[in-house]
Amino acid sequence: MRFDVFTLFPEMFSAYLDESILKRAQEVGILQVGLHNIRDYTTDKHHTTADVPYGGGGGMVMKPEPIFRAVESILGAPPGCPVILLTPQGRRFSQKVAEELAGYPHLALLSGRYEGVDERVREHLVTDEISLGDFVLTGGELPAMAVIDAVSRLLPGVLGDPDAPQKDSHASGLLEYPHYTRPPEFRGWEVPEVLRSGNHAEIEKWRQAQALARTKKRRPDMLTQPEDEDGGEVS
Ligand code: 4GX
């Protein structure tokens, strides 16, 4: 699968993508990420990427020309893949959305800064808008990285255990049960006896009960609303 990211800060992505699981996914060729600096697609002397808003009100808005030039020179006109804008006004990102996106061979991600992008970019270039959640970030780079991460780990061969994505909390519809590792006692706090019993049927029963109790307490919405009908507020 390939992602092409359009951003004013491509360097922000490298530290995250060039470590651990996503690094290996790129090395073995399961994942490709192209990072494109929108500033490289300006044509004016000062490499202007943003300007003041029509109608006033302060702040800056990203200009349409460099964004169209960048996306169309990499992906063609019209682009042959979804072009996703990261914005608090988008549909809420979730495991279900990650699964949907993992079905595409190629995605473009557009990370905005300032007050956002000129509306003509949304209307005539962007095909989907995704929000990481109802909070305000300084830019769309972190949400783009979250999308790349959550989608990439679903691709066959990225995780060591091929069943891992099906075992995920949210894929199962329940929060995860508690995890323990050695030592069996730490500062007087013991690992539950059942986990050390070797009785795998009992262990499975305990884990399911724990997952259900935890979900009831922390995320009752996950039990009443199937998958992820968020019904939440919109910014
Ligand atoms: N989930 N932000 C984007 C600038 C912007 C605004 C509108 C395009 C359109 C965010 C989030 C988020 C802040 C990133 C505003 N770009 N993005 N930025 N939450 O808060 O996705």
C-alpha cells in the first residue's frame, strides 16, 4: 500500500515512520510513504503557501495553487486515489474507518496548518475528510501519522502475528483485558492466580469477564452502539 502525504512539514513524519514496525514494513515493501512539501510547488519568489482570509477575521489560509500543483503533479489530474483532508470537521476516525482505508492500494493525505485550506481545495480536490477527534491541534500532521499507523498495521505481514488485528480491542467490540508479565510479585502486588494456573479454559473465561466488566464501566457506549456509531459532538 502507498501513502502520499502533502504537508508543509514533511520532516515531522520521518522520526515516526523510520522506526520499529513501520520502518520494517517499508523495508520489506508492504508499505510505501511519499512525503511532499507543498512549499516545493509554489511558483512565486517568496514561496508563499498561505495568505490572509477574504472577508477578514485574522489568521491565515493555505493557498489553493501550490496544493493543487503538488497533488496533481504526484497523482495526476484528476488523482487516481482518495484524497483525504485531516480536519476537525471530518468524519471521526475509528478502527472501522481504518479497516475501510486499508482496502485501498493508494491514499493521499493532506495535512493543513493555520485556519485550514481554501474551500476550493475541499470542493474540487479533496474526496474525504477525517478527524482524529474533537480537539484542536496545530496541524494535520499528527492525524495523518495516526491514519498511516492504524491502517498500516492492518496490512498483511506488517505485524508479526497475522491474527493480531482481529485480537485488537475495538475489532472485538470490547476493551482489552488486563495484561501482566513477570515478575509474579512486584512490590507486594501479585499477578492474578488464574493467569499462572496453566488452565487455558479458565484463563479465557477470566479474560472475557474482565474485558466485559471493563467495557461496561469505561465505555458503555461500545455495548449499546454497534461498531462505532459515535453520536458524538462535532466541532
Ligand atoms: N483531527 N487540526 C488541521 C488546520 C486545518 C483546518 C481545517 C484543514 C482544514 C485535527 C483533528 C485538528 C487543527 C488539524 C486544524 N486544516 N485534524 N488544522 N482534531 O485539530 O484532524
